[in-house]
Amino acid sequence: MRHASPHTAPHTAPRPRRRAPGVKGAPALFAIATLIWGSTWLAITFQLGVVASEYSVAYRFALAALLLALWCRASGRSLSFSRRDHAFLALQGVLMFGVNYIAIYEAERYLTSGLVAVLFSTAVFMNPIGMKLAFGAALGSRTMLAATLGVAGVVLLFLPELATVRQSATVGLGIAFGLAGTALSTGGSLIAVRNHRANVGVLAGTAWGMAWGALTAVLVAVATGVPWSFDARPAYWLSLAYLALFGSVVAFAAYFTLIRKAGVAVAGYTGVATPVIAVLLSTLFEGFAWTPTAALGVALAIAGNAIALKPGR
């Protein structure tokens, strides 16, 4: 019998079949991230009323930053960064967790939570446009098609409200706040790309970003003369705890784990499912009225998101 030599060419021995990347647990992780993020839009409505948006945002992200920092310490992740990295983390925090969320909270004063969630989903194709402007990334025809469908869907969704803007300018104000928040979030995402390329740890960097965002919200409140306040009602502090713990820590952890297990393409589809869940919850709890135009608008917006997130060849 002929024995194989250790120096035998690799093609003479059968290779073990390479296994595909593991996706065990991916459906559960996807469900956790989308259900939590889809419900946070409704939870924000319980933050409105007594406490100014600036302080509600500050409370939420200060608590979330503390929880993430404790998690990083417990898991051995370093929270130390250079001054240069801290400058970019601060900028990310200002855009993504500070003024962005102040605008989103203000938008929900004038619009139902589901409509604001659909507005925010336009970030799915705002981000590649921002990547083109900031980093020179390719911008394909598919992205432009997705953007066209998404914008058309948003216009159709708000068409009945836009027709009454002359009588009710608050709708237009809500749309303006929602789009401003989305654009600011896109800017924060571009800074996050830079931080990733600089090997800034995701969880530790997010903890610092949220801390900077909370500080930004406080500074905006002080600069605009907003008096400090807190709402002791259970609806307020329970929704605050939910947004900080689940919306800002658990969902992010599930999302990042999903990226590791199933890839960015699969995880990105949370951007498609989240507004669907938000609109359904808005229908159940806020009395959002469906019309054929609204249904077509939601369908087009979701289709645009799906096309934008579809993996390339």
C-alpha cells in the first residue's frame, strides 16, 4: 500500500469541505433587534409632555452610556482612547446621540411614531450618498433607484397631511424635524465609518459616543434656557429605562452579534423591518389611519430600503 508523503501535493488528498459561516441563532437575534428598535418609536411618545426633549435625551443616553461602560469593564474591553479618537467620538456623539435625537423627539410631538420611523428609514439610502460625498465611494444605479422609491413612498405617505399644511403647519414642522434628525444621524454614521477604520472598539466607542451625546443635549438645554425637569410618573421612567437598557444596549448587542454571525447584509435588513413594526404599533396604539395612498407609500419606502440593502454580486 502506498502511503502519502507529508510533502504530497495538496491536490492529491481530498480536502475537507469548507463550512458556510455559522448562522445559528441569527433569526432570534434579528427578531430581538427589530422588535426592540421597532417599539422604541412608540416608547418615545411616553417621554413627551412634562420633560423637555433635551433632558429626556440626556437621561436616556447618560444611563445607556453608564450601562455600556459597565459592560465593557466586565468583559475586559478598554475604554481608553487617544485625544484624536475622542474628538471623533465626541463628534459622533453630537450628531448621532445628541442633536439627532432631540430632533427626533421633537418630530414625535407633531407626527405619530410610525410616520417618524418611516422618515428615519430614509437613512438607508442617505448613508451611501453620504459615503459618496465624504469618502468617494461608488454610487450605483441601484442606490439611486432605491432612493427614488423611498422618497416617493415618503411623499405618498404624507400626501394627505401635506395637503393640509396651510391649515396645520405643525405637520410640516414635524416632517422638517424628522428629516433633520435623519440627516444628522447620517453624519454620525460617516464619523462611525472613520472610527471603525481607526480600530475604535464598537461597544466602548458607542459608550463614549452616548456619553458625549448626553452632554450635548444638556448643553443645548442650558444654551436655549430650557429649565431642568423630571417626570416621576411610572410611564415616563419605565419608558426611559426601556429606551436606555433595551433600545440602546440590548438591541445594539443583538445587532452587533448578528453582524458577526450572519454578516452586514443580513443585519442591514433590520432597517426594512423596523419601520414596519413601528407603523403597526402606531396603528394599534396611536390610531394611525390607513388609506390606499398611505399603504402604497409605506410599501414603496420599504421596497426602497430592501433594494438599497440588497447585497451586490
